[in-house]
Amino acid sequence: MAMTHTELQAAITCTITEIAEVKQQISQATDHREKRRLIRRKRELQYLQLWHMSLLQRLGVDYC
């Protein structure tokens, strides 16, 4: 089922919050494995955010 523009905007906002939290965790991480895992997670969230934004753009709504 396709997401509505309201759901997509909420997902983008949630993803932005998650990215900020992961960035904070990265800055506090001391273990290299943990840091790499967090960086990978941040990258996944960024790709997810781009995907949501492209879906939103297909609906004709710009996210700002």
C-alpha cells in the first residue's frame, strides 16, 4: 500500500531525528566496531530518507 504525503513527511521527520541520535552515538562511541556499525546505520537511514523524499516528490509535494 502506498504511503500518503502526510505519512511520508512524518517518516522523513522521524528519520531526521534518528539520524541525529545516531550521529550523537557515533561521537560518543569508543569501540571501532560499534562506530562502524553506527556509521552503517546512519548511511542506511540517509538512504531511507532519500527514498522517502523521492516518493514524496513523485506525489508532487516538495519537502522543506
